[in-house]
Amino acid sequence: MPSISEFAYGIVWYLLFVISVTIHEAAHAWAAKRGGDLTAYEGGQVSLNPIPHMKRAPWGMVAASRSQVFPESYHGKAGNTGLYLG
């Protein structure tokens, strides 16, 4: 069980994560609009409101980031993928 300070750290980390990803994704959408691709603009992605970004990618914005805030609740582990990159 995380302590109060660890929980507070996790909340602050998650808020900073949401803010930074929202700005990053809004910048992608804005650059695409400037380049002539209106798909993201018409989908409401050129926004600093995190809700449209969470609706578009709920797994990455909400669920997967939880494994970073509370790693003890994440049961995945790194392993050999069998890929040879040599």
C-alpha cells in the first residue's frame, strides 16, 4: 500500500502527464492543420482541453499511465521478445 506521500507524488505526476500530453497532441493537431490536414481540427484535437484527447486515446491517457504512477499494481514484466536486431 502506497504511503500518503507516494500517493500525492502519483497524483502530481499524473496531472503533469496529462498536461504535457495534451499540449503535445494539440501541437500535433495544430501543425497538421497548418499543413492542410483538417482531420484532427475537425475532430476537436486542436484544444488544450484534455477531454478530447482522453476520448480519442483512453488507454494511453488514463489506463496505461496508471502503471507508471503505481508500478506495484502493474503485473507486466520485461522479457525476451525473441527478436534478433544484430
